[in-house]
Amino acid sequence: MDKKKVLIVDDQNGIRVLLVEVFSNEGYNTFQASNGKLALEIVRKESPDLVLLDMKIPGMDGLDILKHIKQIDASIKVIMMTAYGELDMIKEATDLGALMHFTKPFDIDELRQAVNSQLRTDTPRLAIGS
């Protein structure tokens, strides 16, 4: 079975490095992007199962990136991350298909559990007696 793919999109290198380490240790193939253009190239090439997407990225904001991701493949799961508490942007992200959001600084264990639960939901279950 192929490993699930997680793309981390954040302009802060420290956050990307931390999340790549956490989710690689969870057994996922991880990819990272520091800007929207690179993120969308990775989405097209690698078709990640889940994207951790920062709301504020220079050049192209998280909502624009989210819209493009959903145009490329609506089944890609997206969790937003923000250092800001902009409720209108969070609501818009949810309306566009983001599953949830985490406010920085976030609890890494809560984020890890959220990603694991999202990526386990579409794991095929064996039927009893098969």
C-alpha cells in the first residue's frame, strides 16, 4: 500500500521543518513549499492526500491557494493554519472546503491527531469474515 502524502505549505522554514519531521515520523511521504506557486506545482505533480496550508503566504494568500487546490482535485483534504484570528477568512476557508483550522502556535499533538484521523478515514477496512 502506498504511503499517504502530506504537503506542508508555510513561509516559515522552522514550521515546515518541524512538521516535515513530525509527519515523516508518522509514516507519511512529506513535501514542503514556501509559496503558493511551488505548492500548486507539488499538488499537480504529487497529488497529496492532505495539505497543511498557512493562511498568510507572501505573493498568494492561503484562500487563493485553497481555491486552486480544490480546482485541481476537490478530494484533497486541506487543514488551514493561521497566526491570525480572522474569523471571516476562516469561515471563507471552510466554505471553500477546508476541513478545519489551527491557530499558531498550535499544539503539535492535536495537529498530528487531526491529520491522522483525516487520513485514516478513507483507509479500506477489512470486512469480518473476508
